[in-house]
Amino acid sequence: MEKERVVLAYSGGLDTSVCLKWLMVEKNLDVIAITGNVGQDEKDLAEIKQKALDLGCIAADAVDMRDEYAADFLTYAIKANGLYENQYPLLSALSRPLLSKYMVEIAHQYGAKYIAHGCTGKGNDQVRFETSIRALDPSITILAPVREWDLHSRDDEMEWARANGVPVPTTNKKPYSIDDNLWGRAIECGVLENPWNEPPDDIWTMTAEVNDAPDEPESVEIAFEAGVPVALDGQEIGLVDLIIKLNQIAGKHGFGRLDMIENRLVGVKSRECYETPAASTIIKAHKALETICLDRETMHFKHVVEQQWATCVYYGQWYSQLKNSLDAFCQETQKFVTGTVRLRFHKGNCTVTGLKSDYSLYDYGLASYSADDTFDHAAAKGFIDLSSLPFVVWSGKQGPASC
Ligand code: ARG
């Protein structure tokens, strides 16, 4: 009898390799292993694919998702200045819905009834995968081997791997859990689990230590069109290449490190370190451009929308009505967010040093204190009389609202 099929999100690491074999051995399933290239530092995708085939899956594929990731996910994150808890650029949260979309499509192609992932029961990524998959096709059954098996320690897992012919890494891997893609790199676990411990130097790979960063500052110019970066230093460039370049430049100057305690969706506070040189630079530049291109009320309200957008995406609700509606608002605000931002990197810092836009709402005559002043000073009196009226009325009734 034909076996049922499962599509597995496969990274090539020990966990997902054990998952692959476990689905075959314990669940008697035919496995289709899918690896998404979202710009991670993983060297050789052909090698990962071969490894999956060697483990016995019936099909394996490494799909280049980078352009789609940039166009359909990162542009939205840029327009929304997406930062969870005001800091984290959401690199893991943005890649999971894209991977999920591919897994659902591939499950349909292969007539697979199941989709599996290698996430633990404690993190956000399981929620993101499963919420996305269920939103896209609720008829698919999700398997989460790591949540289900009784391999409780890494030693248990290695032992099971050896007994079942899964190659076990010989080098002692660094004790961190790492996830990376174009939008940055997340590092957790090991000594980082104690918030009093300073992050050891060896966790950082994309950003230089400030002491090792060049003594000379370096400036770049990023041009945006309707909220999306389109050129670097006057040269038109695709978003993927722009991100790769900015990761190098900003990283070399030691900009883009984050060390934070973050509120996970599953109720746990966790210590997370991130390196996001390009993401942090682009969002900084985009926010700066918005200060001249958005009107005051829109900008203030957009801050509220941005918080909600980031929370929604962090919670795994990419394919939701709320997320689409927030995107629609952000999209409308970006019509005139076209212009150029100059930034200077130096010793771990990134400073905005210039802004220009044909749509700039900055009006020299209104702003200037020089002879060019066009502002109607006399009009200010009536404005203040009326805008302060509620406080005058209050004060007359209840006395001054002092503390
Ligand atoms: N805390 C981040 C998030 O939930 C990153 C998780 C990344 N996973 C990892 N294995 N380090 O989006």
C-alpha cells in the first residue's frame, strides 16, 4: 500500500535531520524535504538537499525564495517600520509565513496530507508555522516531532540519531540556537540565558566589535520610492542586493547589534541577541524620510499602526484580515515617501546626516527664523486662545489640575 506523505521544513541541521528519519521510522511516512533559501549563511544548499536524500526522503528541494522574501515580505516590513517591542526587526517572524506558503503549495503538488516542522514547543516559530499553514489550508494535518518525541536532551537525540543512521556532527557545535536570513541573525541559549551575562564575543558574525571597526566614518545614500529602497549611492539596485551590501557596510562599522529581553507569544520572557545591520539601517533611514514626507496626524497615527503591525506579525498572524488592513493603511501613507537619506556609520553608530525629497513637507519659509520667514505670527494668539480653552474652563471650575 502507498504510504501517506509529509512535507518537512528541512534546514540540514541535527534537529530536522532527526525529524526526517523519525517521520519515516515512527510515523511510516514518505518524506518530502524542503529547504528555503531566504539568504541564510548556510553555505551549500545542494549539499543540504543531498543530505536529505541520503537520509531516505522521496524528494528534496532547495528553493530560492530570496526575491519573493524581499518583495512580498521585507517591503511591507519597511513600510511599517516593523520592530517588535520597538526593537526587533522580526527576521524570524517574517520568514516563517513564506516558508509555510511554499510547504502548503508543495503538499498540494505531492498530494501530501501532512506538513512537519522541527520547532520546539516553547518558541514562537511553531505558532507562526502552524497559524500560517492552518490559515492557508486548514485541511492539512501538522506534525511537530520535537514536541512529540521523548528525546529530552541533546544526548538522547544524538543517541537516537546514531541508532537510526542519521549522521551526527563530530565538532562540538556552539551552544547557541541561531536563525538567520537576509534581514539579520538571531542568537539565543547557552550563557545568554542569564541576563546578567554579557554576550560573549563569539556570538557575533555579521557585525564588528566597535574597537575593530574602521576609524574613518563612511557615508551612504539610500533612495526610496514610495517607501521602498531603490538605490544605493545613486546606483539603482534590487532590494536583495541592497540588503546584502548594507549588511556588509553597516556590519563592518559595528552597527546593528541588539541585546534584549523579549516577550514571547507563549508567555515566556527570553533573552535574545540580534545582528541586523541592513534592517536597522533601512528602517532608520525610512523613518527619517517619513519625518519630512508624512503629515503630522498621519505620522502620529502610523506609530500606533506600526506597533500593532509588528505585534501581529510577531504572533504569526501574517495571513490575517488585521495584517492586511494594517498594510492597506501603511501602503496609503507611502505614496509620497520618495526621496533620499544620507547616513553616516562610525564606530557602532549610524546617524542620519541628510534628507531630501521632492515631496518634502518641510517648508523653509514656515520654519525659518531668518528674514525669509513667512509664518503668520499674529495668528498664533487666536490659535492658543482656542486650543487652551478646555484647560481654562477646567481651571475655572475645579482649580488648576496640579498634582
Ligand atoms: N525570538 C525571535 C523570534 O521569535 C527569534 C527566534 C529565532 N529562532 C532561533 N532559533 N534563534 O522571532
